[in-house]
Amino acid sequence: MNESEKNIIEYSYSNDTGDAQATVYQLFHGVEVAYTSVHMADFDFGLFEKGERKNYLSIHYCKDGRIEQEVNNEFFYLMPGDCSIAVQDKVQKLFQLPLKHYHGISIGIDLDIAQNPLVEFLTNCGCPPLDALKHICGEMSHAVLRSSESAKKFFEDLYEAESEQRLDYLRVKLPELFFRMKYSNPNSRYYDRSLVPRTQVELVKAVADYISLNINEKITVKQLTMKFGISDTYLQTAFRSVYGMPVISFIRAQKMQSAAQILIHTTKSIDEIAEDFGYENKSKFSAAFKKIMGDTPSIYRKEHSKIKII
């Protein structure tokens, strides 16, 4: 094994809600970049870290899906194209995934390691990482950069780097990120430091749980507002803040994801499944399924089935 291979580690993790994979590049002592693919309800990004780290700068870029991060009993969310910047001891390492789906890049820098060559280099160039963080976050412990084209291009370039060159490419590119942070406009409309209160998040998740438990029933927004004693406007706004979509879109997505599980784990006919989920015919169900899942029910079953269909 050569020196480069020693600095690239593959991780795999699973629980009863799904699985996750990550490739972690150890650029320098105390500096790591992880390319992560997660399909589960929650994920502990601390799994990649060795020991307890208190002065740990973390940056997360969401390529696809959605993740929830907690700060001092409140929450913020990343959707595709967003990037978060935070000091790790202020932010929970256990992230929730409202959609059970996330692909992204995570950058971690242990600021307490004196021999860290990246920190030394940036400091000598007049751009210490903590200064860049304070410039962006101010008195807050975090900030979210919302879908800035320049930030998206930076992280997409990291994805496009050839795997055999990626370690060296990351070592060259990472200092650029901190210079971008230090000299960006902290008052730009792209920066978001707002948080969602825990009470709002818990209410929305209770609504989502109710939808999931009654997914075969016809559920309307009016029924939900009456059951939970809230206004239509409050429900829609709160729901979008957590799940990034209107209530009705969430219901449709949950129905199709539930139908997908039936397709791959049973031999039930597509006509029967369509009827179970309230569709008048197979063609309307197939069109709705393809819109959410990307394939028709028959193709999805063929490619993902967990059982042999005789």
C-alpha cells in the first residue's frame, strides 16, 4: 500500500433505517474530506472522527437530498446546493435526514492540532480558518450559504476530480475555500443564519409520522389542520421549512416510496398496488410513480426486486 492509499479510507454503516457509505480523504494531520452517500433516517458524522474533538471546524455541502443540523436546541436545514459552516462543538454530530436521502461532501479541520499544515499555511497567508469563520458567522456559531453558483461550482469541481488524483487535488483546492470565505460579503443574500424552533420541528414531524402511518388513506391538508389544531398557512410554512416541499408533495412522495417497497418485497401485481393507493388505473399510478421514483413500476421492480418473480 502506497502513501496515498493509506490516506484514503472507505467506510460503510447500516442500521434498521438504511445504510451509508463514505470515502474519507485524510489530507493532512487533522484535516479530512468525506464524500458521503446516506440512505437512512439519521447519521452520525462523528463516526469518521478519531476521539473527541471540541475545536473542530466543519463544512457540509449538500449535493442531493436534505439534512437537518441542530444548534443549541434549534435547527437549520440544507437542501441541494447549500453549504453549512460551523464549529463542531456547537453543532450536533448526529444529523437527521428528513427524506432519508443525502449525498454530499463534508470537510473537517481540527483547529487544536498545532502541526496542522493547512492551518499553518492559511495563517501565514493572512487567512486563519477561525478568522474566515468569524467573518461569515459573526457572533453566531454557524452560517448556511444558500445555493450560491460560485460555491456550487467549487464543490462540483471536487466531485468531478478523477479518483486517482483526488487526494492531491483536494490538498490544492481546500485553501481556496477559506480565501473565498474570508473575502466574501457576509451580508450577501446567499447567507442564512436563521434557525427553526424545536417546537415547530416536533409538530411537523408529528404530522409526517401521522401521514406515514396512514399512507393508504386519503389524507387532505384540511384534515391535518383540523387534527393538529393549526392553520393551513402555518402548516404549509412549517412543513416546507423542515421537508423542503409542500404537504401534498410529501404525501405523494411517501405513497410512492411505500409502493416501491411493496414492489420490491412482494409479488403483488401493479394493478393491485395501484388500487391499494387509491389510483383508478395502472397507467395513472405508473405516471405518478415515475415522476417521484424516476422509473415506471415495472422497471423499478425489475431493477430492485429482493425476491424472485416466477
